[in-house]
Amino acid sequence: MSVVHAARRERLLARLKRPILLPAGAPQPRNYPANLQPFRASSHFLYLVGRPLPGAWLMLTDGAPTLYLERPPADDALWHGPPLDPAKLADDLGLPVAPLDALTPPPETLSLPAMDAATRAEQARRLGRAFTAGLLDARDLPLADAMIDLRLRHDEAAIAGLRAAAEATVAAHEAARAAIAPGVREHEVWAAMQFEFTRRGMGWAYPPIVTRRGEVLHERGLHRTLEAGDLVLIDVGAETADGWAGDVTRTWPVGQPMTPTQAELHRVVREAQAAAIAAVKPGARYREVHLTAARTLTAGLVDLGILRGDVDELVADDVHALFFPHGVGHLIGLDVHDMEDLGDRAGYGPGRTRSERFGLGYLRLDRVLEPGMAVTIEPGFYQVPAILNDPARDPGDRLDRATLAKFADVRGIRIEDDVLVTESGADVLTDALPRV
Ligand SMILES: [Mn+2]
């Protein structure tokens, strides 16, 4: 792997001939200082080094990289085994390794804010300026844009990582499907999925959603008991050992076939997803992919009698967003929402900003698609009381509430797959998993 990471470092330096310092970050304490959360290195660091080394810093100066490592405390070997051999590590990674004491970045060094506060404080001390999580300093924008330029279009090794994450994610969803039954609790379904990750030496890319309350978009309780007639929404993705993410959602019936009303709305969401996936190709603007899903969903709801009116007008007035309030997807890579630590800069690019419209404001991506980009496609249908009962959003007689009431056995449906943009169209990385 070192060849891959060396090539990425060279591509970065070719774009930006400036000193660059990127921290891996530090493990975070849970309930007392010695009891730590599992360590997850910064994705920028992983992209360029390939190994999650806690407390490490990558410095790129004068075209040459150096990895700086903290010297472990004297008694560390007792608890954590022998320290890393710097010479062997240098050989494995193909870059020089030096002790952290020797790190002296020049004042004009560019960096990106670490996610953890301890590392950001260290970053501020070493570079003599403040760092804020999720907020880019204007002087660091060239580095942010160079990283985005590299990570936006995945190289062969990145695509292999995404395929490995996709394979594990599909296996976990298959296990979930087999575990679903009336009387089973949501966390039991999650346990069956986690087994598939752990046995592969992988973890999760984001906290799991396994819920009979699919209308709560980020419901993470995992404590409810599934009942016959429920729909259970499962949004779970694997993360490979070197950080690549999967992100898949399925919505399954519990204990019996879907009711006719559940089956109709599930079909409408599947049709919206299929239309959106068919729109993914080089040159397509992602906002149009989103609007394709919105129009297909709206046409389906008009056919069912839930909405009334002209499909294009309903979408232009954001009536579809009463049921599909979020964006159709996002970039995926080392982060499940790739490079969202840089705000909207990766998803929107310079000069393009989020819409204020209800039906577009939650869209995380609005770029023109290019080969090598990977995105999710995840339309949904939800009955969220806070939206449907909001007088400010009442679409009047364009919503037939009496017909909608017949579909009360659907709380939330989402169907999500990971899609790689290819030269000719799209490759659905998670297509092996049935949707119905
Ligand atoms: Mn997603």
C-alpha cells in the first residue's frame, strides 16, 4: 500500500508546493482518561499515510514527507507491548519517521483542523494560530481544495476499499434480514450485522440505525421490539480497517409480507431510486439526480391519490419534501459523508452554495459528476408529524389527507445504495443486496 500513498502524496505536492502538516488525531477518553474510545484517524491522514497511527503527524516540506511520532512513555510496553520500531515503520510506509520533538513546521505551513480538541490545541501551539473544528481558515483553503481535488475522484486503491466496504455492508444487511422477526429487538438485529463486520476485521462507518420508527431520520435507540406488520428501516455501513466506508439502507417488513399500502409506497421509493441511479453518469449535475428522484416519487404519490396536481409544479413548490425532506445522497469515500469536515466545500465546490428551498436545503452534494466519484442514492418516504402538521408547510388541497390516512402503516421507508460514477454511467457497488 505504501506505493499508493506515496503516489497520493506526490499528487498533493504537485498541486500545492507549500509546507503541509496533517495530524492523525488522538484517541478520545470515554469516562476517565485511561478508558479510551476506539481510535479513528483523520481521513486526510489515512488517505496519505494509510495507517491509523494515534498521535502521528505527517509533514510535507520541500517535496519531502516525514512522519513524526510521539515517543511512548517508559511504562507503555507493559500495557501495550513493545513500541513501534521507527525503522520498520519507515520501511513499511515508504517515508522517513522522526520523533515528534523534532517537528518544527515553518510559519507559513498549511493545515486542516483536527476533529478532537486536544489535537487542535496542539496544532494551534505548533503553528501559532487558532484552529476550529469544521471551520476553515482562509489561508488553508488551497490545501482544502487540493485534498478535495484528489479525494473527489477515487483511485484504483480507493475503489478497492469502497468495494470491500460494500461487500461487508451487503453481508451485514443479509444477516439482518435473516434476524428480523416479531419479538426480536432492534439491537439483536444490529448484533447480527456487527458480527459480519467484526469477523472481517472491520467496524461501522457511522452509528447504526435499526428502527421500526423510520420516520425519525437518525433514530439510534436500538431498544424497541419489532412487531408483526412493522416496517423496519436499517441504515448501516461497514468501515474497512484502512477507513473506507459503506452506507446502505433497506426497509423490510416484519413477520409477514408487506401490506398493500406498504407495498405501494415501497414500490414508489424503489422507482424513485432506480430513476435517480439511471441519471448518474459523467456530466450529470447531482442536483438534477436529486430532482429526478423527487419527480419520480411525486408522480408515484399522485398516482396513489396522496398528492394532487402537476408533478413539476409540486416539485417546484417543494410539496414532495413533505414526505422526502432530505437530499438524495452525498459523496462517499473515507468518510461516509466524504470530506464533510471541510463543510460544503467538497459537496458544492467553490462558488456554489446550498439552496434555501425546503426541498433542496438538505442536499449535501451539488457537483457535476465525473468518473471516479462515488455517491449514495437514497430517496425515502416518511410521515413526520412535525412536518405534516406544520401550518406553514400545508399545501392545501394538493395533499389528500383522507387518502394519506389509509397509508398510516408506513412510518418511514428509505432505500440506499453506493454508486461509483464510471466512464459510461454508474456501477452500483451494493447492487447484490435485494431491495425487496
Ligand atoms: Mn447515506
